[in-house]
Amino acid sequence: MNLCVFCGSSTGYDKAFAEAAKQLGIVLARRNITLIYGGGKVGLMGILADSVLEQGGSVIGIIPEFLLNREVGHSSLTRLEVVPSMHERKKRMADLSDAFIAIPGGWGTLDELAEILTWKQLGLINQPIGILNVNHFFDPLLKQMIVMEEAGFLRSAYLDFLNVGTSTEELVDVLMPQ
């Protein structure tokens, strides 16, 4: 089983974000779930990948060539795939993954989450999607989704695509039952 995680290339200011990334890595490795992620060695991305690897788990990184050339690619992964563009990165991560989780991050994380939700809405994918809502990080985004639904831009059924949790173990259980 493969789980794609969207997360930040920085750690953010709250130490709980880094701890959540580390704990998610431990859970994945213990459950023999391969991490699929953006291939970086920095920020939450690096913490997550290192955590999986330290526990003896498998990690597949997908990184566009221009980011690899900026020396942000993680060189110690089980496998690092280099692709030509960000678009191909997202497509490849989706092709490899059985489920998706977003943890805190910036524009890139938001972009990946929005795109994968859109693909699910359009029927391009069927995999489950979750948010690990560390210290209420995603509360404003979740409120915005309600505003979109109330304004008639998002069907209420589409809100059900998103599994939101605060416990790593429980969220992984929902997305990838054993």
C-alpha cells in the first residue's frame, strides 16, 4: 500500500508540525505503507521521509528536475524519480498512491490538495483523501469550503470526499484500513 503525503518544504513555526510529520512517518513504516511524496530533503518533507527511513520503511520521492537542480532532492530515499514538471510530479504521485493526506504546508501543499480534490470531484481518481489537522492548522480552509458550499460553488456531497482527523493513527485507519 502507498500513501501520498502533501506537506511543507519548511517546518513552520509550531513544533507540533514537525512532530506530526515525524509521527506520521513512524506510523507508515510500522504498517509497511510506502510513503509517496515530493522528494525533498527540507522542511516537513525531509522530516517525514527521514522518519519513515529511520524506522526501516520505504519512501518514493517524485521531484521535478528544476528542484533537484536546486539541491533540495533527498538523496537517501528508497527511490527518487525525476520528472520534467510540477504537473507531471502530481500526476505521478497520484498514479502511485492508494490514498492521500495533507499535513501543514504552504502554497504547494494547498495546490496539491486542491488539485487532488478536483480530480476526485471529476471522477479522475477514486482514492480517499484526508487532512491531518495539526493544532487546527486547516480550520480556516475547512471553513472556506463550507462558504463555497453555502454559496453554491461546491456540492455538499463533495465535502464528504475529505476525511479530517487530528490523530495520525485514526486518520490512517480511515484512509487505509488493514
